[in-house]
Amino acid sequence: MHSSSNIYNKIWSKAFLSSLFIVQNKWHQHGVLTHTLRVTYYCIKAGEFRMIGAGLLHDVGKPFTAFKKDKEDDDFAEWSFTDHEERSYEIIKNWPFISEYTKKLVRYHYLIRDIKKSKKENVKRFAQKSAIWDTLDEKMHEDLYRFLSYDDAGKGNKRR
């Protein structure tokens, strides 16, 4: 199993450029760039102006973490992005012009889905992710659910 901690795609690599401009995986109709713009659009459309920064930055680390997880990724010319949200956070965490709120949304934007997925597949990861969830206040929980809906809307409808 790979994690983003050991994958560092170069900007000019096939994985970086392909995932940024062409294709991500079966859950995304668009590459990372178009998806990011769509998520930002849905934040604006909903009047969630406080989430615009997270919309623009939530997947900034994704192309750096793109890898082929299995035969299905190879067969369909797609990518996997394990822990991409942590890489995105690592990129922006020391930027003084980004609010702590935006940094949290970026870092935890996949947490809800990760908890649900790991509950079925990985008990240890489930416990780790649930412990993180428990440190966040109710307002952040609500904002993460709302942001997840904009993230999902930004994916389009590309399920095989």
C-alpha cells in the first residue's frame, strides 16, 4: 500500500500532469484543475465565501501524490491519491495569508469519507481518523459536511 508520504511526483512527471489536466479516477469527471475550479464555483454559488480558499486549495497536493494503486488504475489510465489532503495541508500550513479555518478544511476535507471507508477496510485507520474527528467542534463538522457536498458536486458524474 502506498501513502502520500513516500510519493513525490515532479511537476513535469506524467502522473502530475495527467492527473492535473486530464483524468483523476472513476469518481471524477475532470482532472484536478477543472475539479478545483468546479468546487470553488459551488462554494460561491452556495454563498459560502469563507470556503473559497479551501475550494481553491483542497487538492493542491493531489498531483504530487498520484500513483497507480492496482491493475484497474493501469487498465483505465487512472490515478489513486492516498492521503492527498494531508499533502495539500503540508503545502499550505505555513502560508501566513491563509486562515486557520481554511487550513483545517483543506486538511480534513476527506475525513468523513475516509472514516466511512476505513470502517469497512482498516480498523486501525478508522480509529485514527475517528480520533481526529472527535477533536473537531460541531461547527467544523457541519462545515466539513457542507464542503464535502461541494467537492462531490465538483466531481461531475463519472462512475463506471
